[in-house]
Amino acid sequence: MNPRCAACDLRYERGPGYFLGSIYINYGLTALLVTIGFYALYFGRVTSPQAALWIVTAFAVVFPIWFFRYARSLWLGFDQYWDPAPEEDATEDEPDEDSESPANW
């Protein structure tokens, strides 16, 4: 994952454990879909209870791996909406104009 956004220069990870909330999003959505899916298969009499259990178990393994990046994106958007990054975060790593870098010679 890139450390900053190419368009707006937003630093993605504000600190250690920043994306921990995305795990809750991923887990919550997976649990919700597995629960709904199992009961839909079970009460809809689409498959046997044993087959429904195997189907939702496979889904519970594959879905979080696929949804990982989307959960991080949702968490980042949620956090940026409710707790925007300070303006100085966007320019924190930029060199000063007086620095001795070749770009400033």
C-alpha cells in the first residue's frame, strides 16, 4: 500500500494500529452475510443443513480475504469524514525551501 495518496497527498496511516477499525468492518460484514446466508439456505430449503454449513464456511474464509482492501478503504473514508486529518499532515514530510537538496540549488 502506498504511504500517501497520489492526488491529495493524504498520509494513509496516522499511527500504529490505525487500520484496526477496518478489521471490525470486515468481520462485521462477514458475520452478517454468513448469518443471513445460512438462514436463507436453511429455511429456503435450497440445500441440506450440512451443505449450507459448508457453503457459508467457505464463504467466511474467502470473503474477508477479498474484502480486505475495501474494508480499509471504507475505514479510511469513514475516519476522514468524521475526524479529518489535520492540514499539516499533508505537508509533514516535505523538505523546507532552505534545505540542501539538489532540487533547491
